[in-house]
Amino acid sequence: MRFLNGIGLYAVAFMATLFSGAVAHAEPVERGLGLQAPVTEVMRDIISFHNMLLWIISAIVLFVLALLIIVMVRFNAKANPVPSKTTHNTMIEIAWTVIPVIILVIIAIPSFRLLYKQVVIPEAELTVKAIGYQWYWGYEYPDHPGISIISNMIEDADLQPGQPRLLAADEAMVVPVDTTVRVIVTAADVIHAFAVPPFGVKIDAIPGRLNETWFRAEKTGMYYGQCSELCGTRHAFMPINVKVVTKEEFEEWTQQQQAAASNDNVKVAEIAGTELR
């Protein structure tokens, strides 16, 4: 019974994975199977590559299962009391060498192509620096001086309707849609990891080192990720929120953030001047 249940669960997971892009959502869903719906070209390629591997793995598993059944039925002691003493078969030895090589080549070509697309960053239209802290994220915009954001998880008691538990943050990384965004990732204390599944993005944040990744979101909305490196007691409580807006909304947002930062600097200067007097 357990074996049949396992087969059933595998079949459900297989079909859900194949059609994972049919329902768009930007966060994990209860009882969900398969990968999250993609909003970038890289993530679509990741899902395509994953599905191809699933077909290949399934075919290999079924082939090996068929061989095992044949061996158990045709070559057991009762059905085959006088076993063959054949020690070599040229065709079989060629086949079990050449066929795995062909399979590996079939896997390698799209794998290298996808790896190249992930690692080689195209010319960026916007740069954001993501900094991992224990246990929250900070975002800076080198292209827009003065903008610096601290993003903390919203506690359960403060959640608003529609905000997902353990994923919603009080501030989000805001980026424009249809824009190539380069993300410079680092950490201030221990190793973290910046991961946003709908974008196909996951990279370590290491103290004293600048890693970089990129994405180009094709749809507006709020997208969720999390730290994916065990970084301490509150590792599970430092979500990543990326808000993708229109280019006009992004320009308005940057102006508001820079104006707010300028006002804060003026207030700090006034307070410092008062204390000196």
C-alpha cells in the first residue's frame, strides 16, 4: 500500500510540475506542488530544463524497473535452472557506454546554456545592493544616491489582510518592470543567501565579498523570497520582498525616497547645530 501511495504522489507531483506555470502566484501556496510560476526568462528556462530532466529520469527509472522485472521473471532459478555462462556481449557493452554518454550530452547542452544566461549579467539599467544582516535585509540604490531601505519581517500580530505569514516585510525592494536589474549581494555579519524563486535568483551573501546576480521581471506585483542559508536563530524570519512597479511609478517612488532622505539629513544637521550651540 505504501508503494502504491508513493507512486500516486509521484504521479501527482509529475503532472503538477509539468503544468506549474498554469496558475500564476508570487508566493508558495498551501499544498502546492511544482515550481512557482515564472516572471523572468531565466526562471522559464529553469522550469523547462527541470521538466526535461524529469522526463529523462522517469524514462530511466521505468527502463531499469522493466529490466529488473524481466530478470526476476525469466532468470530466476525455477524458470531458468541452467543459467547461461556468457561472459561478454559486444553490443550490450557498447550500448551501456554510448547511451549514457548521449544522455549526458543532451543534458549538458541546455545546462551550460542556462548557466551562462544566469552567470553572465547583461548591461544593467538599474543596480540595487542587497545586504544581509542578522536578521533582516537592507537595500541601497547606487544609481539613486540617498535611498537606503531596511526591511524587517512583519510579525504575526501586525499582519494585514492579504499579507502572507513569514513572507511579508515592512519595506520592499522596489524595481521597475521590464528593466534589467543587477543585484549586488553581500552580508554584514554571517553568510546569508538572497533567493527569489519567481525570478530564478539565488546567490550567497558573504561578508567582505560582493556577489552579483540579475533579473528582468516581466509583470508588476509583489514577489516573495527568503534567506536560503542557515544564518542563526532567526534565519526563518528574514523574508525578501520585491515590488515590481511601472517605470513611471518607480520614478515617482525614487523622487519621494530622495526627498525624504534629504529632509532627514536637514533635520539631523539642525539637531547637531542646536547641540553645538
